[in-house]
Amino acid sequence: MSDTTSAELPNTARDGRLSYAIFQLARAHRGHAAAMLRALNLHPGQELLLMQLYDRDGQTQAELLERAGLDHSTVSKSLRRMQEAGLLAREPAPHDRRVMVVTLTDAGRALREPIAGMWRALEEISVRDLTPDQVEMFTTCARTVEKSVRDHGRQAPVG
């Protein structure tokens, strides 16, 4: 596993080595995942929505927003594209016509195993040079950093 040395860091990132490493990691990981998703005719993020529907089909658009952790415009755009591709259907809820319920089509359900296989392959690529203990430690650290960043973002601005 190679370290990001200070020579590779821009000078302005030297006091943010961890943040710079996270940015580089996220960019590389997302880029590789995007290439794998293209082979399934999906855009990044669409698989996350499908995975939520595999766990519980027939969710409202608002539930998908919350569960997937994506913003409203991204989810709306993705759902529209996925509906046009025949992967899902959106219909008004019987109890409230303003609420949209999202359900999988047969084509959407057929992507379940290919998506699971893609995530398994991405995991194998990602951890190939790590021990199981390192994977566990990294996962714990990543969740801690994510929580810290999210919690900070929820705090009221000081001023």
C-alpha cells in the first residue's frame, strides 16, 4: 500500500493530508465504479437506488431520498432516467396523489445479481492489498470521519 508523500501533495494540502487522501481515494474509487456501472448501462448512484428497492420495493421517492443519502435533484433525475430505461415505475400513491411510489420492473429486478457482482468485484479490487484487520479498521475509521463531517454540516453556522 503506497503512502501519499508530501512531494505528491500540493503545498496548500499539507495541513489536510487526510482530507486530500480521502478526496483522491473517492475520485479513484468512484471512477472505477462508474466504468463498471457503464457495463451495466447504469450511471453512478442509480445502483444505490436500485439496491434500496431490492431491500424494499414500493418505497416513496422521499423514502429513497433519505435511505440513499442523495440530494433531491440527483434522485429525481436518476429516477426519471431509470424510468425511461424501463428499470422502474413511478406512480402516485393511492393515499396521496402528490406522493410518488417507486417500484421495480422486471428489467430492474434482473440487475440485482449483476449489481451485487459488480460490488463484490469492486470490493476485491479495493481490498486486495489489505489484511482483514486493515479492512475492518479502515471501515471503522471511514465511518467515524463520515459521521464527523455530517455532524459538522448539521450544526448551525456560528456567527
